[in-house]
Amino acid sequence: MNLKDSDFIGVYDNVISEERCDLICRYFDKLYENKDEHRYQYGGEEPGQRELGRFDHQIFLDLDNNPVSDAIMNCLSNCWELYRKKYWVVDHICIDMKFEEIKLQKTPPRGGFHDWHCEVNDLGVVDRCIVWMLYLNDIPEGEGETEFLWQGLRIQPKAGRMVIWPAFYSHTHRGNTVYSKNKYIATGWGNYYYPDNNQDVSDYFEEHPDRPHFIGRKD
């Protein structure tokens, strides 16, 4: 890993202990046993049954009264402040950032999603500005890296390592294959607040239908 200031990729190590990461991994496995009770997505139960070219398991956490969500959000908040201090220009494009989702994801050996992609790829997600990812377990060297195309960068998964980067095509990336063990991450997005009143873009235009606009989240 050879980061440059111009990469706009923030990497923060040891933001949460390995012990707590292990607890979160076990928490995911417990939730997965009762996945019908949670916001659950998956890409096939076997490598030959992939949905959208992916094979992994994902659960969206409840953010209310959830100590796991609170711990992850606390780490994210601290890292976001460090990112903002280094890349201060983000404060010129938004008053604040709204972090409202935490997705826990488990990728089994030879699973995952390996196509080059960015996080803003249609109007349905146009209000995404920032991506964050927290690795929850160590992966052996040469497996499971997050690889950035234009930056020529591979970031190795390490328990307690947080990565933050822009959601746009400039940061096209992919997850490389993991071979020897399951890979656990927590991930999500920072969405724009509308500068006038700290509302999401789509919410603002719903309340102001007379205002002309060209973009917004489509439900």
C-alpha cells in the first residue's frame, strides 16, 4: 500500500480492537441464523447461483439501541473527522454528511463481487458522496484486497482498519478473491445533506415541488 495525498483515500488502523471485531463477526453469524427477521441480501447460496455476479451474505443493522451499531458508528465518526481535516475540500460541497446505513457482509472463500465498479452508478444512488469500509478480520497477504483501478492501489484487509473514499467513478474499485477463510466487513455510505436545511436531496424536492431539479434518489 502506497498512499498519496492526491488519492483521496483515507486508511485508519486500529480504530477498534481485534476482540471487538471478532465479537461483531460472531454477531453477524448469529443474525444470519435468523436472517428472515433482518434486512437481508445475498448473492446466491452457492458460487453457481450468483445474483448480479456476486456470492456473499449481507445484513443491514438496526441503528436504534444497538451497541454493535453504536460501536461502528463511533469509529466511523472519529475517522470521518480525520478525513475531513486532511481533505478539507469536502466541507465545500456539503454542510454535513448523513451516515444512515451499516451493512455487515460475509464473503466465503472464492466468493465476493469482483467486477470493477463505483458506488454512484445510477440516479437511484446519486446522493452518495462517501464510501466507508471497516475490515473485521485479517486476511492473508495476496487475498481479498480492495483494489482501486486508477490509483493503482490495493488495500489489505486487517481487523480494525477503516477505509474511506469518494463514491464516484474516479474511485472505481473491486474486491479481490479471498481463498483461505471467510472475510467480514462493515460498510456503508455517506449521503449528502441538502445545504438549505440539512435534508436529503429527494426529501427536499418532495417538500418543494415548485423547485426545478434534475437529480434525486428514485425509490
